[in-house]
Amino acid sequence: MNTKKVNIKIYSDNDDISAINSGLRQVELESIPIAFTNPKLFSAEEDTILVLQIDSLASGLLAEVALVKKEILNKIIIVIRNNNALLVSTIAKMGLHDIFVFPYEIVKFTSYIKELITNGLYKTSATTRRDDDSIRYNLARIIGSSPKFSRTIDLAKKVSEQSSSNILLLGETGTGKGLFARAIHNYGKNRKDPFVDIVCTAIPENLLESELFGYEAGAFTSARTRKLGLFEIAENGTLFLDEIGDMSLNLQAKLLRAIEKKVIKRLGGIVDIPVNARIISATNKNIEQMIEEGSFRRDLFHRLNVVTIELPPLNERSEDIVSLADHFIEEFNFTFNKSVKKISKELRYFFLGYPWPGNVRELKNVIERAVLLSENGELTLNDFSNLINSVPAVMQFNSSNGEVPENVIRMDLNYGTTDLRKLSKHYALQVLEKVGGNKSQAAKLLGISRPKLDTLVAKKK
């Protein structure tokens, strides 16, 4: 287990770093200790996260970092206080995009630090560094070779290379819509411009508008300075609107104006501001049904839906399950300094039979837990007992083309002539066929001993 501390260095234009310290204390990660310090002189050692609290454009600290930014590989996080819009936009143009405005984004800051550490994205050594988004989020590196998923990848590549058209991503929760959005951006011609994302359900309705369009000083009581909206920050790049199906009709109308006229108006402002950003939106809802019900604007749908890319659920791309599992094992071996083996045949059969209602996200989460808690370097069915206990005895599936998924056994039986003994034998034989005749594997999946399986399949009809 990895017991090496993750070092975080805090540099600030002033002595008050209490808000940053408070945020870092909320980062609780099992088995990964964190040490954060506040040194006087700036330095960037290997595998160290740098947090900079900048007060103004005249900051000597900002000037120092600007000089060495291209020479160091460390993750640099900027903290700004009191919504200084000019400062934020200037820092973003310097190529420092991990900017958090305190105290409003302290929770977001904490979550981001946790993600960096959990996924090893703070590493700086040449052999382990994984924080380059152009490498990590890339259509060429997304895992999946099943026919349905390969067609999805091909469509995304074609759209990314040939246009900057708006894209609507559809798919169940956990299918990887956020990853796809970043990968599409990184595959396109504007990959060096900003990628800005927002989850529409994560921000209250009254704040979402100001996040998207910004506001002028005095627009409301607490608006002391101007704030740039995400449309402006994403200029020439990509604005990713996740969970677009949860946006109110009032905000949909304003979003439609921004897309159609390519201008926005800040809250409290009177001037139209030109904007130019590709919109990638995503939802797990049935938008066409929402249009019929009147909860989503048809004209906005058509503006967002220049190209639709639908991500198939994991149980419709079973060919990819094993390769994804092996990839996540490798990833968390790196994160937790483990050497867990790739999945065995025993786990392979179980993974192919599990319905994965949480899709790729669920697979990643259970692999992370299993690798973290593993003691002997090998994963077994016992490491996934929570999944085994949650699988219903009977599962239904929908198939428009009549094909039976690989993880489903379909039995058409005459209930008038089939008793439980015949049913048990028939089912056991079907499972045995699914695992290629391996009786030991079949017995484990059926929850019986090998001798009992031999007796069961040998029974006369």
C-alpha cells in the first residue's frame, strides 16, 4: 500500500491562507496521507502540487510563476478571492486554467484536489506523469473495440476533425459523457484553447445564469466587481454543458439567444458581448419526450443537436468489459502502489454476467475499491461480494433487433412439462456452455460444488 505523503505547497501574496488550509483539511483519502506547507521561497519539487493565492496583477508571485511555468511539470492551482474578473481572465490567458474563486468555490477546490491525488494526476516524473489532458482525454486512447462503441468513436473523430459544430451527447449515467466531451475537444483543431465545463444540476438556478453569462459590478447586492461568464472564458474553445436536460425554460431561452446570435449580455449589463465557443451538451434524459411534454425547447434542441453522439451502456458493449477492467486495475495499481494481477477467468465470467446498471463509472469504482483493499495481489469473487448480492435473480432486457446480449441466458420453456429438476439441469448446462465447458467456473457461478454440478448435469430428463 502506498504510504508516501502527497506534498502540497501553498504560496500566497498575503499571510492569510486560512481558507486554503480549511479546504485542504477536508480532503480525506484512505491510505494516502497529505502534507501541506507554506514555504517562503518558491520551488517546485517532483510530485508536488502548487497552490498559489494571487491578489492582483501586480503579484510578484504570479510573475515568478509565469517565468518558470513552461519549465516545470507540477500541477499549478490558482486561488483568487472576491471575484476579480480581470485577474481571472488574465491568468487564464497565461495558460493557467485551474482557477478557483474563494469562498464560493472552496468545495469545488477540495473535490479537484481529491481527484488529482486519487488518480495520480499530480505526478511529474517522465515515466509516471498523467496530468496532460491531451494524453489522458483523447479519442485515440479511449478503450473500446466492440462494434457499437467503435462506430461511436469513429463518428466523434470525424466531427472533431472536420468541424466545430455543436454536439449533443446522449447516454445513461456513467457511460463517460464527460470524458467524451474532453476527448472531442482535445482531438479538434481548437485543442489548445480553453475547455470549460459545468454541471447544470450542481448549481442553483439563480446562480447558474451568472456562471454562464457573468455579471457586472452592482448587478446584485454582493456583486462588488465584474465577473466573466463561462462563455467568455471558453472563447474559441469548448463549453461543455452537462445535464442540459435539467435546465429551466427561462435559462433555455437565454442560452438559445447566445447560441443563435453568438452574443451574451452579463447580468446587470447593457452591452452585447461577442462569444465564440463550441457547445457540447450532454444528458441522460429523453430530450424528445421532454420536448413533447413542453419541458425542453424544440428550437434549442435543434441548435444543440447539430450532431448527436449516443454512448451505448456497458451491457451493450460486453466485449469491452474485460479490457476496461484490466485498464482500471493498471490505473489503480499505479495510484495505490499495488501489483494486482489482471482479472482471472473466474472474474471474467462474473463481469460478463453482471448487468452494470452504473455503467463504466460503476466498473471503475468497484475496481478501485477492490485494488485498494487487496492483500495478496489477486482479485477474487469475494472482493465483489457487494455486486454479487445485488444481482437480481431475473433480469429483463430490451433489444430492438432481437439479439440476446452475451451476459443473458434466455430459456423458452414449456411450464406444463418442465419441473424444477429439469429447469435446474437445463440452466446448469446453459451456464456450462457460456463458460466454455469449464465445470469449476460453472460451479462457482451457480453457487454449488463441483461434484453437485456433475450430479446435476448427469440427471436423466
